[in-house]
Amino acid sequence: MIIFLHPRAASPRSRRFPLSVLALAAVIDGKETYEIVDGNVDVDAGGTLQSLQQGTPAELLAVSVMPGPQMVAAIPLCRSFREKWPSAPIAWGGYFPSLYPDTALNAGYVDFVARGQGEETLTELIAALRGDRDFSRIRGLSFKDDAGRHLHNPDRVLRGPDDFPWYPYHRLDASRYILPTFLGSRTAVHQASIGCAFRCNFCGVASAYGSRQKAESPERTVAILRHLKDRYAVNAIQFFDNNFFLQEDRARELAERVTPLGIRWWCEARIDTVLAYSDTTLYALKRAGARMIYFGAESGSDWVLTQMSKQVESRQTLALAERIRRIGIVPEFSFLLGNPNDPERDARESIAFIRRLKSVNPDAEIIVQHYVPTPQRETMYGDVDGKIRFPVTPEEWAKPRWYDFTIRKNPRLPWLQSRTRRRINDFELVVNSRWPTIQDIRLPRWGRSLLRMLSSWRYRLGVYALPLELKWAQKTVHLRKPKVESL
């Protein structure tokens, strides 16, 4: 038996289908015996693992691990599993071990790391554990040899979703994952592609997948959405692709096929890609149910965007904000402030830019975050070599100092002075109070009015310091914050 473990990573109202382990389960469904343990719905995941082991012991515990909350949740579960069943191998996959394979292998309870796309790595690892394959010939696999040395096999060639079976949704209780959002009363998730073809040097996706992207056909995407609608009464979708839109003709075909389903949806896209689309295509996306599109604007300063290898200019962000307002799709712009070479200038210029952006499109949603570095295959953004030392064990990553770093709560970056960090945080608080996100379906009307009333004068005058009344108000109304909702 194979056990797929998805440690807790989300708050209850953000719980969605665990696509990472469903993708793995899909390639062995009908061929192997397996169980899925999802910490997001199972409050006693450790107890469930123990119950499963008392039946048919697992040949492999395959664990999906994202940086932050999920990594922290994975540690005690895997440590306890190893103590009780020391002969059962444990493999970690996902973004954390893909970015930090040596760090993951430094844990005594991690035997294997599947880097990047894991479907074929999983099937070949199962064969190797049964003696039918050599571990050293499994692409994308990192492991320890008999002497404890870390061995990293060559990367695996990325394959598209069309090459693999559909997710086995039937193996989960769908009612635990299909929940109300601002998109619809029954929202599910789907991922129509893997990876990203661009080389932004601040982004972990580029390191995990090597600046490659593979997308499924529009026919398959619509067939899956129709299945979710017909079987589970889904009426809204969040697409978890890192870059949902590629060529314009594909986007237009997808829109034409999705429209009859009557599903509203959210996705991520690049600013330059969508800006290049014709009005005909953009209106087609709107008719197809596109309610909001997330864009990584990253900075309002072109010199920062150049250092990021973003291949986008700030003028394009403004042009898109104005144009998409006419179309009727809400843009959600994310900014990473705190350039390591000149964080004060970056913060000052980006705050001024965000104000311009809101004047162009008041409906635009703004997410402000601190930039924190992740390892890159090539040159890291901001030349942070020597300025920061990453932890070398999962346990060190789980400590408060590095946990805060991962979730960008208080990253304590050596180049970011306290006054600059406070200015960024205070500005974010004022903006999010002045324009509470439409994604917060639980925020009462009086709560929105209260936040707007208290913050309007601050935003109008540019007074962001010491917004104590806004901190109190946000706690009082329990304002939802998209960037931390998954925590």
C-alpha cells in the first residue's frame, strides 16, 4: 500500500482539493492500493496514519510539502511515523524539497526527494523499492546512499497534463472541499498546466520546473470542469496554474468552450500576455466567467523589474489596469517590496505607483508583500549571496525566525531597515482598509463601512504611520487577507 500524506496547509475556509497528491494518486489508481490522508480535513492525521499501518503496512509514505505551514505540519507527522515504523521509506515532494533538496534529506526521516514534477518519479520509485529499478536511474530523484551522501539525479523532462489520467476525485469526500467563495456557492479548484516558461529570478517556480511550462488541451480542461459541475454541482473554479494564459488563440478557444458551462472563475496571468490580447478575446473571457485575474506586478519601478528579469514595464501594468476596467474583469495586482539593493527607494516608488494604479482602476485589488529570496538556478534577484544563510534542516526552517521569513510576516532581512518594513506594512494596512477585498464574503456591510471611514483620511493625505485604529478595526471585523488566507 502507498500512503499519500497532505499535511495541513490551509485554514478551514480555504480548504480545497489537494491537487498535488491527487495528481500522484491518478497515475497508480486502479494499479496499486493506496490511501490519501489530508491534514486539512483530518484533524488527527497522525492517528489515521497509525490506523492504516495497523492494517496493511505502507511500502511508501509520499508526502507533499510546501514551504511554510505545510512543512511545519509535515515534520512531527514524519518524525513520528519514522519512530514507529523505521523500515517504511518516506519521500518528500513539492516546492519545499524541490527548492531545498539537501535540506530535506538532512532530516533523518526523509529518504527520498522527488524534485519538480513527481508522477513518473513516483511510479519509478515504487518499482525501485521492489527491486525492479535502480534508484540512480530515476530522473528527478534525490536520495541518500548507504554512506549517507546525498545524490541528485538529473532533472526529469516536464510532461503535460494530457499525458496523465484525471484526478481520482472519487477517493475524497468532495463536500469537504467544495466551499463558498466570492466566485460562487460551490467553488472547486483545477490546474490546467504545470510550470512557467519565464525566468523571473525571484520566483521559486522557475527553480522547481526550470522555466518550462506544459498545458493541457482546452478540450480536457472543459471536460474536467463539466465533470465537476455535473457530478458535484460546482459553479465556480479557482485555477491554480502559475500562468493560466499562453497563446491568444488558445485562450479564445478555451473561453468559447467554457462559456456554456456558466462557471465563474479566478486565475493567474502575466500582465504583458493579457495586455497583448485583443478586445474580442478579453470580452470572450469575461463572457466565459472570468471574474478576477491575479497579476504579478511585483514593483512600480522599472529598474527593479529589470533586476527581477520580469520582462514587464510599469507602464504596461497601468495600461492593463485601465483597459481591463473597461472589460469588467477585476485585476488583482501583487507587489514584492524591499529590493535588496535599495529597499527604501523601491518601497517609496512602489507606494507612489500603487496610488497611481488605484486612480486608474479603483476596483483593482492590491496585495503587498515583503520580498524574501528563494534559491535560483541562475543569478538570484538582488545579489543576496553572502547576505543571508538559508537553514540546512527542516527543523530550523520551522523555528519562529524562519517561519516568519517564509510567510513574510516579519522576515528580518539584513537589508530591510525597520522603518522601511513598518512603512510597507502600514501602507498595506491603509490600502486594504480603504478597499476591503471583494473576496471576503463574510465581511458585513457595516464592517466595510467602518474600515473605509477610518482609513479614507489616511489614504487621501498619505499618512500611513501608526495606524492603530485600523489594526483594531481589522481584528474586530476579522478582515480576510488573500495573501495569508492559506495559513
